[in-house]
Amino acid sequence: MFKFKIVLAGDKNVGKSSLLIRFCEGKFHEDLKETIGVDFKRKKVVINYDSKEIPLELSIWDFGGEDKYRSLFPAYANGAAAAFILFDTTNKKSLYGLENWVKIIADNAFKNVVWIFIATKIDLKDQREVSKKEALTFFEKYRWGKEIFKTSAKTGENVEKAFIHTARKLIDLNLQNCTGCGDFFSKKLNYCTICGEKIEKKQL
Ligand code: GDP
Ligand code: MG
């Protein structure tokens, strides 16, 4: 089982805990209590990749966002393989609150961290404050992948899609396919953990 850490980043109330609960438990709470300090949940997924089934365990970290816990930020982001950057489509301020988060993650996560940009609460269409153009301008500034995931933890729209997309990216970046047995193993190793086949490192 391959394990990856994903961190959720974004201002208080953008919907980090709701996204996590929707993905891990399939539920939504209108009156969710605020997260105190740091919380995390694990979820197993099986990804169909190159006609193989690859089981992954995602540990998803959720930060309360209160200022008094800011000293925990670097430890929170440490070793993250993917970072979800969330803004609330009904709160313009939440988009600009992200700059700080991005810096902390860039400084502490893995160098090849997968960045996933998430717009939340898209079910609240009549309360929307952030235009598509504004979100796109922010997104393009950082060159994060190809798409903004427009999600609703309430209806579940695009929540699973965002995590499965991330899992595939994590496989692309971190795992390699053994030429001997066809199984997957970490790119950090130069032998297959299943059959022991040695991998010749390509000269760069
Ligand atoms: P966090 O502080 O980033 O963890 O945000 P929460 O997950 O606690 O969400 C803050 C509030 O927004 C809660 O009252 C949630 O019920 C609500 N909320 C979160 N996601 C959604 C969503 O997709 N749609 C709607 N309508 N409300 C949401
Ligand atoms: Mg929370």
C-alpha cells in the first residue's frame, strides 16, 4: 500500500473540513464545528492505472486556521505530497488569503508537491463573490496544473473527482512501473520491492 500525505490549505470557513468529511465519510453538516488545531483522516482508494489496480492510502490533513496555531504550519506541511489550495466562491477575501499558505507549503512540502486548486461552495450560486476571471487570474499566476476543481461539499459535486485526479498525479510523480514484474514501486528506489529487479537509472 502506497501512502501519501495531502494537506488542505485555506482560510477559516472556506470548507476544508467539509470537503474532507464529504470525501472520507460521504456526509455534509450545515453546522459543522470549527476545527481545533490539526485534524486528519485516512482514506484508501484504488486507482486504475495502466490497466493495473493500484491501492493507495491518502492521509488528509486539515488545519483549524486560527492564528494561535500558526507555529504549527511548517510541521503541518512537512512531507506533503499534495496540497489542496481552497478558496470560497462566496467570499472574495478567501482568495487573497491564499498567498500566505502557498508560501508555507512551498517551503515545507516535497519539492515536487502536486498543487490542486479548489473552488468551494459552488452550490451557493446566488451568493457568489469571486468571478471566474478573478479565480483564473490567481490560478494562472501560480501555473497549477490544468484545471480549477469547482466543488460543493454539500452536493458532493466534483469532490471525488478532485481526489482521484490527485491520486493519479501522485502515481505519475512518485511511482514507477517495474520492467520485470509489471508492479509499481517508489521512484526513490532503484530496485523493485516486489521482484527485486534492478532499475538502471537513466543518465540525465
Ligand atoms: P473550514 O473552516 O475551512 O474547515 O470550513 P468548514 O468545512 O467548517 O465550513 C464552514 C461552513 O461552510 C460550514 O457551516 C459548512 O457547513 C459550510 N460549507 C462548507 N462547504 C460547503 C458547501 O460546499 N456548500 C455549502 N452550502 N456550505 C458549505
Ligand atoms: Mg475546519
